[in-house]
Amino acid sequence: MNIYKFTITGKVQGVFYRKSIQQMASLGQISGYVKNLPDKNRVEAVAFLHDDQLEDFLTILKNGSPLSRVDDIKYEILDTDELIYDGFEIK
């Protein structure tokens, strides 16, 4: 299991994007969080994923909400085990 940090760019704020991600991640029993970034066109998500969950989570992030538009997703593996979440939160 790895901790991934995603940065999603596009029309992702004010369009129920975070709520959609939280709902879908919770259904998949994925732990982590999603939050808006201050520049108004990016969202950050951190998720605890098994290797076989990465593609499914990327699909969740790409699909977003009906009103959202995802232009780009960047991600990295975080080198920490200090982040502990019970479920998937909106920050």
C-alpha cells in the first residue's frame, strides 16, 4: 500500500467535484482526503491505495462530477506513513 498525492487541474471547484470524489472513494473503501487549493482551479487529493487500486482511483478523479472538467492529473508517492485517515474526508 502506498500513499499517493494527486493534483487535479481544471474546472474542479464550485462544481461538487470534492463531494463526488469523496462519495466514490468511500464506496471503494479508500482512505484519504480531498481539498481545494487556493488558486481556484486545482484540487489536491491524498489516498491510501494498493497498486491494483491506482487506475480505478485515477478514473474516479477523471470522471469527477457532472459539472466538472478535468484537464490534468499529476501524482506522486509520498514517503510517509504518518497520515492516518478513517474513511475519505473533504477538507
